[in-house]
Amino acid sequence: PDGFVSHMNKSGCIALLGKEKVKTFGMEWLGLLPPEVREQGKKAIKQAAKGKNARFAGKSVFGNLTMYWDNILTPVVNEEGQTTSILCVSRDVTKQRIAEEKLRITSEFDEMTGLMNRRAFKKKLKVSIAKAKEIRGQTGLLLIDLDHFKHINDTLGHSAGDHLLKVLSKR
């Protein structure tokens, strides 16, 4: 409940500390988390210290390797109902996170041109308009139309039309 680590299994030591064995503990648990997830961890530990289960998405970064975690904090209470310790179980969800990101990219971007599709465009436009309203500013939109594109596909073939789209999308 005080936020200090008293024990960690072998997998946790390797994943968080990069060591197979740690002889002494006592390090601050929040200090093991990257800065961008510490606030979530702080809220979770406060909730668990009050005797309630807590859950948050975490991550760890070692050089080029980033791992994602689903963390569940469970309070261990005594007969008087006071939290004496907190059990944190962290499940590696890195592969799931990578798969979700690939699906998001596939669902929002055109495979051939790499440009946003209509769904992603509408989402981004909504956000841009909302931000402009919030700050009482403006947002701009430039529309480009390809006249006679069907004619290019019909006369020169779809491969020529695809090539033209790729070149224009890069520009």
C-alpha cells in the first residue's frame, strides 16, 4: 500500500528490471513505470490501497523494445479490512496491441496509396472542426478532383490508373 515492491517473481524481474534475480527489494513501484503511464499506476495503487481492485494499461521500454501490459492490482486485506499489501498481476499483451494497431492501420488507410480512407478522413475532420471550435479558430480543407480519371483507367488500363494515383498521393 505504501507503493514499494516487496517481492517480484522471476518473469517480473526479467521484464521490468532486466535481471533474472533481485536479492533486495524496496524500490518504488511507480519508478519502474515509464513516465507516460505513472499517473494511471498512481490512481490504481490508491484505489487498491483503499481495498478496491484496480486495472490499468501499462508499458515498459528497454532500448528499442516496447512491451505492453494489462495490470490488475488486488488488495490483500487483514481481518479488520485494512489493506496490508497489494498483489499486482501483469499480463503481457504486446502481441495483441501490435495486432490491433495493424488492424487499425488497415481499416483507416488505403493500401495502395497510403492515404486515409473516407472513414479515417471523416474522423480526423471531426476532430479538427471540434478543436477549431474549442479555441474559436479555423480549420482548412483542400479538395482535389481528378477530372476524367475513368478515361485513364479505360484507355490505359488499371495499372496506369493505379500508378497515377500513387504518384499523385505522394505529391
